[in-house]
Amino acid sequence: MPTDVGVTPSPDIPSWTVRDDSDTICMLMALNATLETLYLGQIPVPQYASVDRLDGACGSSSAYLKLHWLHWQRVSYTFTITISFEVHGSSYTIQEFNGTEVTGTTVTSWRSASTNFPSAAVGHCMTCHDFEAGSLLFYYYQFQPFAQKSGEEYGKGEECNSGGNTVHVNFFLILAVIVVVVLIVAMATGGVVFFIRMRKRTAYTQVQ
């Protein structure tokens, strides 16, 4: 059931504000979550994560939040998470969670989608405790997409209810392997070209 208007998250919880091109607040997000990584185990989603501007991020029927950050100890490790929302009639729902993890030459991508992710009325905020989606574990979150329809503040809070069918997919791409394959192909191509040129040069010498 909706709670009081203007629910304000605890200042201890990492939070972000997203504005559209006219400087109107279109999204308010607060989340206390950890990300399951390939090499570092569980790491927190930090307050210093930056918001990436995406085309259509502040639309009237769809919204996207994309955060990225470098690991504070290992600067070659980069993490990205994206949360997408979509309006259906008078309510909106979480459509998908996805993310990438770049650790040296390895890129890991994951995606989690469900037919019954949490939803809330447009203009209300969505709150949830102990919610898991793909590689993300939320201890608490408070999402207010479409904030242009809630007076640019958190609206009435609706506690999440979830279920349905969830699809979780991981993709592993080893860049080092690709680099090696490219080098092998390049070397093979170069060898063939060199051999052809040598054959032509030898034939030309014999004719003279």
C-alpha cells in the first residue's frame, strides 16, 4: 500500500538525481546494493558511481538509469549497471537489470529480466527490501523514475511485490583470445602476401 507523500531515503544510502535537457529532475534513485563480481566477490555499489546519460533516459513512457564506476583499488576494473523502466497504462514496472564487468582483458556481461518485476503507479516511488536481480542484491532500494510526474520529488512509496518468471543470463568474452586470433589471422595474411610477392620477384628475376 502507498505510504506518505515525499518519502525521503536515509542519507546513509547512496542516491542519485538525474535531470533532463531542460534541467528538470526526471529520476531520483537510492539503493543500498552489492554486485556479485567475477574476481572480487561481492562489492558495494558506491556513492561515487557516475550516472551515464542515455538517449531516452527521461522519456514519458520509458526511463533508464545507468551507473558506472572504477574499483577504488584496481583502476583497471570497471563496472556498469543499467536499470530500465516502462510505463503500462497508469503504472510503470522494472523491465530489466543488466550490467558489465571489465577486469583487465575479460568482459563479463549479465542480464536479468522478468515478466513480473515490481511495479508502482506513475508518480509514486517504488521501495523494496532484500530483492535480488541477476548479479545485484538489493538490501534496500527506492526508485522514482518519471519524477517529472511526481513534482520532481519522491512520491508515495509502494512496497514491492515480485515473482513470475525471471531470466538471468551471463556472457563471458575473453578479449585476450580475440586479440590472439586477430594476430594469428594478421600474421597468416601477411605471410601469404609476402610469399606471393617473393614468387613474383623470383619470376621477374628469372625472366631478366
